[in-house]
Amino acid sequence: MKTLSIQPGPDNNPELASDAIISENDTTTPVDLDQLFNTLRGPERQALRNIIQGSATVYAGKGPQANQTYKYLSPSLVATDRLLQELNRDEGTLTDFIVNGANVVSAVAARRADLSSLTQNANVALGSIANENRSFDQALVALPGTLRQANTTFHNLRPALDDLTPLINATRTSTKNLAPFLRQLHPVLTRSVPVFRDLNRALNLPGKSNDLADATGYLVSLQKRAADAIPITVKSMQDSEPILGFFRPYTPDLTSGIAHLNQTAGYYDANGHYVRVQPAGVGVFQPTTPLTAANSATPFADFGAFGGPTYNLFRRCPGASTPIVLGSNPFATPSPAGVFLGPPNGAPASTLSCNSGQSVPGP
């Protein structure tokens, strides 16, 4: 006697007609174990014997436990079979699920770096929360009382809102520009936070004699000492004004001399770098263009009293350290009478106690 077992097919296949014929190509014949074993060669049969004997060794003395396992295995296989049948029944939905799942997994894989960062940040956040577990417990304990007090506060606040309504109505027109002002004030306040933080450090630091507040305590004694020093300082500044007035025109010469120190020693030969200098005030040459020898009978003629008529050392006018350009250098102010008594090159006489006729050799 032969039997035929029919199983429902996929729901996306067409229905069979009422006179449809199921041929042998649409059926599966059970396979006899002898037929299966006859297909195996000697080595395969020996391997199968080893598997059976190994299984006997594995389950030796564990028969009751194995029977208990098989007892629950059968319902599990039946449930798995039902699950697979349901999945096979709605094959279209399963296909969509697999395709959409693949798209989701691909999208997640493309953002795996962000997902990894999210996981790490979440781990840090949860770790921080775990470290504050005691604080959270205390907050939860205090929360009921806080909520009760807030309820009382809000209840008492309700009458105050009625009293504030006339004030809000009166100030509505005055505060229409307050919102733009506050928006512009916000970045200013943000940038001022580090300023006030540094100011706080400057005014109040732990310790002694290390901030402005401590320095204020010394102002009294400083004022007493400054009361005696300030008049002397003022008189010194007043007395130094003529000196500063004399040196002011020489500022370009001083800065140029400092800036060109490297060029002074820029000359070099086989022995290395050397400096070109012009002897002055030693009775060797006269500061003229071109250089002329001094009178050997009076080698110290230029060493007169400072500021006197025979003191000729370093009395060049401002700008005389470079070749003369008419109308530019040397700088010499006119005499009080307005009379120009200059040297042959046409430079005016100087009232700076300098000799505009002294200049560097050269064209």
C-alpha cells in the first residue's frame, strides 16, 4: 500500500486547476537505508562504523540523559519545522526582509566608524553614570521632598503672576528691543568669561603677596616713599628735556647704526671678516671729504673742553653719517637770526651744537 503526503506550496505560486495531474516529477520517493549504504564504498562504510561506535562511546553510561534530551528534541524539531513552513509560506515577505536587512547591514557597515565612536562614547557616558551612582541615589532620595516643595512654591507663585500682569503690560513697549540687544550681548558675555576668570585670578589667589588685593595693602607705604621721590623725578625729567631735545634728531642715526651692525662687518678677505672704520679725534685725519692728514704739531687740537669751540669730536649733525644729499642730509636747523652760514656744500648752519661741515668721505 502506497501513501501520498501533500504539503502546501508557497503563497506566491499560482493555484492548481481542479483537473491538474501531479506527476512523478513533482513527488519524492522515500529512500531505503540499504540503497543508501549500497552507494558507499568500503572506506566510507568503515568511517560510518567508526561514527556509530564513537557515538556509542560518547553515550556510554549517559543513556537516561540522552533519552531526556531526545524527549525535548522532538518538539523542538517540530516547532522548527513549523517555523520554516511559515517562512516558506510567505516567501515574498521573507525575500523583502532579507533584502531590506542586507541594505540595513550595508548602511551600518558604511558608518562603522561612527557606530564605533557611538559605542565608545556610550561606554564612557555609562561609566561616568556608574561612577556617580551614589550621587544619583542621593538625588532620588531628595527628589520627593524637592517636588513637594516645588509644588508649594508654584501654588504660591500663581497669585504673584496676576500682580505681574500690569507690570508686563506697562513694560511691553519698552522691552521690544530687548531681545535683539540680548542676542548681541550673548557673544560679548561668552568672550568675557575668560577675561573675568583671569581677573579673578589676578585679584584673588591663594597665598600671600601674589595678587592685586595683596598689592593694594602696600600702596600706603609706597605712597609715603613716592611723596619724596616724585618731586625729584619731576625735576629730573624737566632737566633732561634739553638733552632729549638734542638727541631726538639723532634717532634715525642710532636706529640705523644698530640695524646695520651686520653690514659693518660684511667685508672679508682671506683672513676673514673685517670692519672699515674712520679714525676720529686721534690727531691722524681731519673729518673732511676727502680725508686729509692732521697737523702733526697739534695732534690733540680736537680735545678741547666739552661744548667749547675746540671740541670737535663727534660733532656731526644728524644724517651726516651717510653721503650727503642736498636738501636731505645732514639735518641742521637755521640760526635764531635766520641766517644760513653753511659750508661750501650749501648745508645750513646748525643750532644743535654740531658742525654740518663734518661728513663721511665719499661722493
